[in-house]
Amino acid sequence: TTDNQNTQVTDGFHLVIDALKANDLDTIFGLVGIPITDLCRLAQAEGLRFIGFRHEQHAGNAAAIAGYMTQKPGICMTVSAPGFLNGLTALANATVNCFPMILISGSSEREIVDLQQGDYEEMDQLNAAKPYCKAAYRINHIEDIGIGFARAIRAAVSGRPGGVYLDLPAQLLAQTMPVEEAKKSIFKVIDPVPRQIPAPDAVERALNVLKGAKRPLILLGKGAAYAQADADIRALIEKSGIPYLPMSMAKGLLPDNHPQSASAARSFVLAEADAVLLVGARLNWLLAHGKGKTWGKDPKKFIQIDIQANEVDSNVQIDAPLIGDIGSCVGELLKGIAAVPKPADEWISAINEKKDKNMAKMAETLAKEASPMNFHGALRAIRDVIKQNPDVNLVNEGANTLDYCRAIVDMYKPRKRFDSGTWGIMGIGMGYAIGAAVTSGLPTVAVEGDSAFGFSGMELETICRYNLPITTVVFNNNGVYRGTDVNPTGGADVAPTVFVKNARYDKMIEAFGGVGYYVTTPAELEAALIKAIAEGKPALINAVIDETAGTESGRLTNLNPSTAAGKK
Ligand code: TPP
């Protein structure tokens, strides 16, 4: 357009798109409405990919997992107040998991919001977002769009990655400025993920701890997977000969069948190791806070590689903090690793003995042909299919479904497993699956407890609409954890954990043109999954699981508070 002086002008809509494009952010996961509908249309018209969801939480989860896979902030776009709040859960989850994403939300007029005069979708979104993300910004003037996006991008990906909120008032989108000036205001952020080299004395301290260790262990967290330092991490493990344990989302960073993997002897190595090198893994609840029974009687020395200095000493004293980006820290350790003696033979053989025993036990359990099908039978089938299709992205949530799948289904490549993560959250399923499929273009399998699936099930329509190569497997055991509880009063309401029995989840996807499968045996499940992956079309496999199988809260039974007074 031109203004009355005949200079070419542009507007906020165009500059937002230009800022995304300038930074190679080519996909938006979102949900339209006032004031962003035209912005989303324009994004598509300008060649960006817009993936429209049915609920903002799942758009946010898709953006978050895209960020985890690419080291670029995933972009989620929402409308004001309720749309923003729906996206906020995903933003908070991304921040807790250290996934880089930017939640961009339209917002109502500042003057009215600030005087609380009751605007359409009135909400002070900037302040609502702040406690739940790494940074929150608002752009008030069109001249600041370039700088605003630069701040958001940098905040999301530098240092410890996380969620960033970016508030775009409706008015901003309509503002205009001369094209020539506008062009100069938009730029590509230089070195958004700067390397952070560890201090030499910290490297030496870490190597000295390893030199003094008799029973060393390396623990890989999803930070290690995120770092994309795959070759160096593998070299460090193989050159040192130190056994390693992958946390859930670090599975596949080295193939799970690697001889140095101590996964099958997890309890043993955590209890018995005398020195532990944490690589992008935090000593949070998932690692029993680094203390107590899990970690055995004898004192341990910890080395911790983390980009965030104040992660150190969060739960126990860290003997050798190594602060920097994981690639640089591992690179420095590699230079000195030849001087570290190999772990004692007794340590390695003790681990191997435990592994062999536990793996034989698991093989026996997996070989049992239970009817009705249980978690083990179903996961044996999935394990075999994933082994044949190592490029498949695997999304996983539920309680028993999560815990057993993590233990049974091996991963062979990095950043292929996406799950409930740091919070143990339900509802990431379809969002992560869509984000992973869109980002990679590869077949994606979501292994879902029936309760877990319910949180994002409506996104089956999104999957069908974009014809994504996603196969959702619902482990249908009629309820949360199990399907067997009864209402002790004999009243008409079912127990709090119970769903409609024998629900036909496979029919849901048929409503949108996808392929539904109903399976009751491991052989049927295996055949359906092979077919669905090969066809590369939206599919849902309703896998009927024994409703008596599984335990309350899966492996987390002990986290349920209990009172003697309440026991009947
Ligand atoms: N709400 C959220 C957002 N996150 C949670 N983790 C929970 C509730 C509590 N929760 C933990 S696991 C779970 C729920 C509701 C569902 C477990 O049932 P299901 O997905 O069917 O898995 P199963 O144990 O049958 O494998």
C-alpha cells in the first residue's frame, strides 16, 4: 500500500511474518480467531506452514517438541485470553522440560485491559505468562517488531532453552510504517545459540573425579539428546569404557542395544556407582533427587555438565560442576579422556551379570502369551516393529503404558522418543505426534494409555486434515491405570478411575477419514502397526488390554499420599 505522501508502507502483519522468515522459522502451530486470523492467513500466503489445531494446548506442545528436535524455537500462535491460557500449559511444560518455544498471542487493547474496563477477551496476558516461562515480552510499536522477535528467539534458545511469551496487541498488527525503514528493522539473529566453553580448571577437576573412580557411571538426560553432540557423546562413552544410563528421552542417543548401556541394571548401577557424570540430566524426582535408597549406602562423587550454573547443588553437593554447552564440555573431556583409567573389570562384569539376569527375566515375561492381551504382550509387538523401523518417532504417555514402554521398547536413534517428560504430564500425545511428524516428515507412532489419549484425542481431526503419517495406538484397558474399580456405595456413578467399557476408539478416526484398527492380540497389533506405518496415513489402533493388568500410577505408586485413617 501507499500512504498519502505516496511512500510505500507496510504493516505489523507483514513485519511479524518477515521477522519469522528472516530467522528461518517456517512453521506456525496455532489456532485462529480475533485478532490473529489474518496473520495466520498471511503466513500461509507468504509460504510459511500453518498447522491449525482444535485446542491451543496441543498446538503449543507441537511447537515445543519441534523446538526440542531442531534447536530452533517452535512457534505457537493463539488468540487472546482463553486461547492464550490454553497455550500457557504447553508453554510452562516446555519451560520445565527446557524445550525452546515462543508462544505468540494476540491481545486486547492495553488501555482497556489496564483500566479493567471489560474488553473482549480482556486479560493481562504478559503478567499471567511471566511466572511460567523463561521470558515474556510485549511489542507495542511496529518499529520494534524486529527487535522484539530477536529478544524472544535469543531468550528461547540461548543458555538453558525454554518457553518465551511474546504479546502482540491487536493494534500492533494494524500499525503501518514506510517499507524502506521497515526492511531495516527486521534482521536475522546472529549466533542465537552461542557456544559456552567450560573453564579449563573445571574440566581438569571433572577428569580428576573420573580418574579417582572405581565404579563410574554416565547419566544421559534429554539435555544431552537436545545438544546434538551425538558423535562426541558416543566417543566419550566408548573411549572411556564407562557404562551409561539414558533417561527416558535420551534413549536412542546411543542405540539401546549398545553393550555399554546399563539400562537393564538401572537400580544396581545407581546404587553401586562411586562417581556419576551427569550430562544434561537434572537430579530431580526422576533421579530420586540424587539421594536416598536409590543411590545406595556409599557416598558418591558427582560431575555435572549443565549450561545453567544454578542447576548445580540443586539437591546434593556436586563435586565437579562443568558449566558450558554440552557439546563444548564433552569435547573438552574427550581431549583428556585417554588419561582416565578404564573402569575396573569387576564393575563391568558385575553390571553385565545383572543385565543378563534382568534381560532373561524380561524375555521370559515378554514371551508369555497372555489372553486377554496385557501391556507386555502389546509392547513386545511394538518393540519388534520399532526395531524394524528405527526412524519412526515414538510418542509415549500414560502410566503403565509409559513405564512399560520405556522399559521394553528400544530406541536406536537420537531424538526419536518424546514422552511425558519432567512433569509426567498427560496430554502431550497428539501435539507431540503432530509436531514430530510435521518437523521430520517421518512416520510417527504414539503409544497412548486410554486416559492419556483422551486429553488430546480431538486432534485426530488435525492429523487427518493434514494427512500426517501418524499411527496412534490406544492401550484400552477401560480406565485410568486399570478398568476394574467399582463405586463402593453401589451408586449409579462409576468409580473415579473408570471409563466406558470396550470403547471403540478406532471408530473415532474413521469419522475423519483415517483408518481404524481393532486388535486383541499381539500378532494382530503387530500386523496392524506394520501396515499403518507402511501406508503412512493417519491411523488409530485400538489395542484391547486386560483391564486387570497394570498398577495404580504405574511405577509411581509410592508417590500417592495415603492415610491410615482413610483405609476401610
Ligand atoms: N492430569 C495431567 C495433566 N497429568 C497427569 N499426569 C494426571 C492428570 C494424572 N495421571 C497420571 S497417569 C494418568 C493420569 C490421569 C493416566 C493413566 O491412565 P492411562 O493413560 O490409561 O494409562 P495406563 O496406566 O492404563 O497405561
